[in-house]
Amino acid sequence: MRKDDEWAPRPTADAIAPAPVEAPGAVLEPGRVHLVVVSTRPVNVGETAPAGAVLQTRFWHPRDQRWSENFFESLDHALHLFIEESGWVLRQQQALDRPHAHELIFEAHRQDFSRPSAEEMLRDVGLTPRDVAGLIQRVDTERRR
């Protein structure tokens, strides 16, 4: 099976949900609208993923001209990142034919993709993702004491 085959959507007839209601006050800023299709799939056994991750998201990033893939502990966790932190508006959500497999359609703005990435912002302050992971691990260790 090719890697891209596991991302191929396989909707079921009864899994199509109506478009979610937009959050009160969620108004997109003026500017060019960009629809983002995010596919999710379950984390495969033996796959390298962060502890607790059960699903992986994937969408095409127009600025980077590559697939953006991330791991999440739940669909709610992924939705929080895309809606609350990125400011995208969920327009449609569809469950597919296996656990943790969904197709999400968001409305975003082109300028959302021109902002610096988290890695670029870290680099600007002299950190790497590995540095941040070490800091988080240190805080977690100290908190357990």
C-alpha cells in the first residue's frame, strides 16, 4: 500500500454530518479566502509518533509547498489548534470509514499561510524544536517532584 493510499477518503453514506454551526462572533477578516481540506487518519502501530497521539492530520501548505502533517491526542485537540489557535473557521466535518479518520474543511485566509512558522519564530529567538522539547521535559520533571 502506498503512503498516499492511507489518506484516500472513504466516506460512508451515514457518516456525512451537516455543516457545523459557526461559533458566535466568528467573522473572517477581509482578504482572500482559502479553503483548507484537512484529512485525519489513525496512527499506525509501530509508527513514530508522540506519546498519546491517536491521529495524524495532513493538509497542503501553500507557502511551504508541501504536506503539513501533525499528530494529536484527539480530534478535539486538532480542532482546537486549527480553530482557536490558527483562527480558521470549520465549514464541514465528515467522518470516514475507520476510527480517527475524518475530512475537515476550513475557511482560512491566504495571509494565514504567510506568517512565520513556529519553527521560524523559535529560530528568531535562538531556539530549536529540540530545545523547546527539552525545556518542556525539564518542567514536567520538576513538576513531578
